[in-house]
Amino acid sequence: MKRIYRLGLASAVLAAAGLAAVIAWPIGLTPQLPDLTGEVDRGAYLARAGGCIACHTNFAEGGAPLAGGVKLETPFGTLYSPNLTTDPDHGIGGWTIEEFAKAVRQGVAPDGQPYYPAFPYPFYADFTDQDIADLWAAFQTVPPVATPSRAQEMAFPFNQRWGLKLWRAAFLEPPHTDPVPGKGDVWNRGRLLVEGVTHCAACHTGRNLLGARKSDTEHFKGSDALPGGDKAPAIDSEILQMRGWTVDSLAYALRTGIMPDGDVFGGAMGEVVTYGTSFLTDEDRRAMATYLLDDHDGG
């Protein structure tokens, strides 16, 4: 009996030590950014393309731009987008550009804690230093709003942020944005946008029980389990072609929200167009459509 007790105690001690190690495990690397001058207009363009406006502005309740508070219901609890204004206490006004870069490209907060992957930082990992400088310059123009970010309401054990370190180790994947030789500038520009900043796969790819994308088997195959009970259709090239989409009609829909049959995008996709892709250039929308309608595996 004493032997069993000692084994149990040893196991408990080892488990506690392992938990303590995970909690103390530092993640992310502090970036060393060169001294770059950011372009405000280009930064605003990237912010639109990346969905920052739609996700961090509570239009339904008349919230100020980028002041956060947008509700996102997930199977793991309810998330609220944080305040991204220049308020030093409740927004990002007290951040450095290095902390901003670490948050955007690595999903790590200034205090070292991981962000929930509802923040699509995995798609922003390939942002260049100039992209970061441009975004930073654009965010510096946002008026401060002294509205506290609402606390996340996650169920146990998902409210334990240290667990996200294990999730990242198991599921975090890099964006597939590297240019593919022989595909041409337009196709590769579309790949950079679709697989990167506009993060189409975040909604249009199925996820496993722990919320990780099933990129190997369901890339762009659609999802029936979006936050709030919404759904996203398949947008792989085979399905798009079968449904009669063309480069012209898809590029037009990304500008207007109007589909070939005269119906309009609703739900989350309607917001993507209204606050995001409608602000892109005709060339970028056409590049996205070109990439999506071409046969590829997304990898």
C-alpha cells in the first residue's frame, strides 16, 4: 500500500512540475525591426484586407471604429474582440511597434500570453517588416477610445490560456503564401492575398474538435460550424467552376456582394465584402478570383 501511495505521490509531483513548466514556457520571439517609415494608406489597405475593421468595430451597437466589443460565439465559449484604438490604457496606445509585430505575426500579447486562434494571426505570419510598419502607421491615426476590452468568457479548461501553448505546438501551421514558380504574377498575388492577409481558409475550411483547421483534407471545402452558427460554403476551384463562377463574376462579387444569380452575400461574407474586399483594388480582387478558380491544393 505504501508503495502505491509513493507512486501516486510521485506521479502527482511530476504532473504538477509538468504543468508548471508549460505555464512558464515562453513562446514567441521578440522581433528586431529595422527603422522603416510606414505608409498610412497602405497600412489602412492591409487593415481592410485583413478584416481588422469588421472584427474590431461593433457596428451593431454603434461602437467607435476599432474599439472592439464584437461578440464571437464559439463551441469553447464567447470571445469579444479587443480595443485596437490608440488609447494607452484600454487599447494599444502603450504598445511598441515590436509588441505590435509580435502580436500580429506570432499571436503573442505584450505580457507573453498567447491569443486565442479566433485572431487569425497564423495567416499574418509572413507579413514583411514593411507591412508591419505600414499597419502600425495606420493604427497610430485611430482616435483613442477609453472603452475597456471585454473579458473573454471561455469555459473550463479553455479559459486557461497556458493550454493554448499546447494547442499551438500541435496545430499551428504557417501560411501558404510563398510564390509558386511558373504560375505568373497575378496568380501568385492572389495566392498571397487568399492564403495570407484575407485569410479565406479561416472560414471556408473545416475544423477538428479542438478548433484546428483540417487543411490537409478540407482546404476550402467549406464549414458548417462557424461562430454563431453560421456556415461557409466550399470555395475550392472544382466547386466554384461547377457552380458557374468565373474570374469576372467572382471578382465582381468581391466588390459588390452580388452573386451571378442576382442574390447577395449575407452573414459573415456580407461583412467581409462591405468592410473588406470592396475596398481592394480591381487588380487584387481579380487576382484573388484567378487563384481561387485555378486547380491547386492550397499547400
